[in-house]
Amino acid sequence: MGKALLRDNFDLILLAILEDAPKYGLEIIAEAKTRTDGYFDFKEGSLYPALHRLEKAGSVEAEFAPSTTGGPRRRYYRLTDAGVKQLAERRAAWERFNGAVEALWGAK
Amino acid sequence: MGGEMNGEAERYLRRATRGLWGRRRREVRDELEAHLHERVLTHRIAGLSEHDAVERALAELGSPGLVSAGMARLYTLPTVMGSSLAAVTACVAVVASLPNGLAQSVRGTFYWPSVACVNAVAEGSALGRDEACFWTSDSFWLNRESLRRALEPQGVTLSSTSVPGASQQEDGLMRVTLPNETTVYTPLGSPDDYLMDEDGRLMHMAEGYFSFWDLLRNASLHRDLDVSVSGWDNPRVSLGDASFRLGTNATPVSGERFYSAYLGAVLKAESGASAFDAVDAWGIAFLSPDADAATKARLARLRDARLLSTTAATLQGAAGGVYGVMTYLEPDSRLAEALLRDGFPRDAFFLLQPVRLSEGGTLALELPGGSSTFVERFGDEPAPNTSMLVRLGGAGREGWYEVVSPENISLAAQN
């Protein structure tokens, strides 16, 4: 259960990061760490299977583009229409969940 | 990149892409290489030496197994984690004609490769559950120590060695020396290999494990060695005069699971280096009989749709044989669609059906999805609804499997 929860949140974070623009691995990692204030700290290697899983599921699509630093080509990821929809749905679900929890705490 | 970067980075990239083939392997490798390149650059700019920069970048990435295990789950065989299973009972009816003319039929099923704890033990001995063996999607790992305990009383010696000329970090080899001096080498698992277990936990695989198919294949390469696998549940393996059984009473090995995985290894061997990119497009489905009610309901609907009984093939089979049917399914067949809905985003599927022939006589198969052509090889572009029949287990000097020539199989159309 715990592992599934972490994985589901990981996906949400990745989808959210890709919302504004296509990005490649290192960009995504940097943003994931920054935007969660280091809460989601993970071994960087585990990012790539997660991205590929999202790609397989149709939430993101990817393509290679030349590097700007003279290194090997980079793989850029972007949300698909399905991914945009999933992100909205997951956000809504998360907000409902949060709302319910807050209501619970707020109740005397 | 400097020379030092090449060694360590190479090793990482190789291990991280292990289990992938062809284009997919190149792409994942490129992606990781780009990551490494930039990270090293960043660290160097921050003042680290080339060596330290590489070391830090690799440490940040973590074990290559994190990548290879994750990718293997997506791009090779599907596993049981997190996806619902469509259990499909194969309409593989084996009709054995007994001398008095009575027929028996046995139904085969498809199986998910899943984790089983198996110890290789000599008959009559018992080992505790601490020695465990793991299935990965395409392999079946045995505990080397349990194999040693089973074989040493029979005059077989097991030792470890390394690939000649390799550095210490390279994978080790298990060396099995039989009483007649024949030596079989089998690669040992590396500490970097991660295997998934049934609960979806990443298990770090200890160094003392090896892939059973590697042992079987390598042993079969020796022309002067009789290698065979026989029996259905808890099969017996013979290497010349030495033998051991797979599984114990406490941790049995199901014949259908074992032989399904066996077929997976055969299919992988048959796909060969010349079929790299085609392998990408292939999916191999092993389906579990341990399905929940929903999947069983779907199963019933599929059977009602008579998707699985359109062509019958018969063959004169030798007694006691274990056979396997590998069928390439048409990608847009309704069976493939059902599998796709269960989360196998594949272009195509193979169905692997192990079948045992308990009596000599006629082997009658009902083939899935309208399969109607038997072939000797799949080739680079497997055609939809072609099947290959193999005899498993070896016998004498056949090697660990033998393709049954299509000439020996007669097809009959069925409704």
C-alpha cells in the first residue's frame, strides 16, 4: 500500500512538472527536488523507468533532441492529451482527499 | 569523456540496460549516457576531478539494477506486479490414445512467471526456506549452494571463477565439473542485479545465484554430455550421471509454471541476434490460473466467443514428452485486445502453452486465435497466427529443446 501510494504521487509530480513545457531527465529531477523542497528525494536512476512507464501508459510522449552541451542526444518528455486529462483528474482527486481530511480535523 | 569515465560509466550503462535489446537498448543507453555526461560536466565545473565527478554522478544515479529492473518490467515480459491478470485456459487438449482406444484429455494453461522458492536438492534431502530462488520475467534463478549440496555427493565439484582477463568487479562464473571431467560454466548473478518478488518488492539478489536456463543451455553445448529435464512437477535435471530435482515438498515447482518459463527461454533463444528490433515488438504473455473472479468471468466470455478453438493440429508424439506451443497472435485479435486491456501495451503477443504427453500416441492441439500455420523458425518478422512446436527437456544429445518439423504436424480445420 505504501509503495503504491508513493508511486502514485511520483507519477503526479512528474506529470505536474511536465505541464508547462517538455523537459528531459535532468531538468525533471532538478525540478522535482526543488518543487517538493527535497521531500521526494530519490535515486536519480529510478526516474527513468518511471518516465518510461508513463510513456507506455500513454500519459507522456518522448523524442530525442540534440544536446546543447555537445554530449549525447537528450530525450525530452511532454504530456499527451491523455496525460493532461489524467493530471487534472488526479489533482481533483487529491484536492477532494485533502478537503475531506481537513474537514475531519476541523470538526470538533 | 576521459578514459576513466569510460570504464566506470561503461559498466553502469551496460548493467543498466541489461535485459533490453536492439533499438530499445540503444535508446535507453543514450538517455542515460546524456544524463551522465551532463552530471559529470556539472561536477567538474564545481571543481571535482574527472574521476571524482564520475564517481559522484554514478552514486547519485544509484545502482544500475534500479534502471534495469524497472525497464525490464516494461519492455520484456510482463510481470504480476500491479496489473490484473487475464487468466485464459488454453484450449490445448491433449488426446492420448491408449492401447484400448480410450482417450484422455488434459487441459494446459498459460502461466505468469512469478516468484517461487525453489531449492535444487538431491532427492530425499531437505533445505530450509532461507535459501530462496527467484523468478524474473525470463529466468529462473537457483541457489548455488543448494545445487552444490545436491551434486557434491555425486562426485560433482562446484567452484567459482571469473571470466579470464576480467577485473574483480566483473560478474563471476560458476564452474561445474562432472566426474568425467566435463566442465560447464554458468554466469553468476551480480550484486547489481535486482529482482522483483511477488509482493512487488525489489529484492537485491545475492551473488550466489545463477540462471537455470544458462546452466541448461551451456550444459547442452557439450556434445559428449547427456543433458535432460524430465517429469512435470518438481522436474528432474540430469547432467550425465549426476542429477537433481527442482523444488522440494515444502517449496514445490509447478510443472506448468516451469515449462512455461522454459518456453520463454526457448523463444528468447529462437529470436536470436538477427531479430533485434523484432523482439521489441514482441510480447510474451504468461497468464496465471490464480486469477480473481473478474478475470475468470472474462475468461468465460472469451471461451464462449470460441476464440481459442479454431484449428486443431495433430502429431505423433513420443511417450513422456513435454511439448510447447509458441503462437504469434494477430495483434488485433480479440484475445490480444483482452490482454492489452489488462495493461500489456504490446504490438503483438506470443502465447506459450506447455503440454505434456503422458502416453505415447497422438497429440491433439487446439490452437488459439485461429492459428493455422506451423513454422520451423519465426524469423525476423513473425507472421500473425503462426505457431512453433518444440519438444522440451532434451534427451540424449538433442540439446535442451528441439523444434518439431512442420512436416510431422497435420492440421485439420475445425469450427
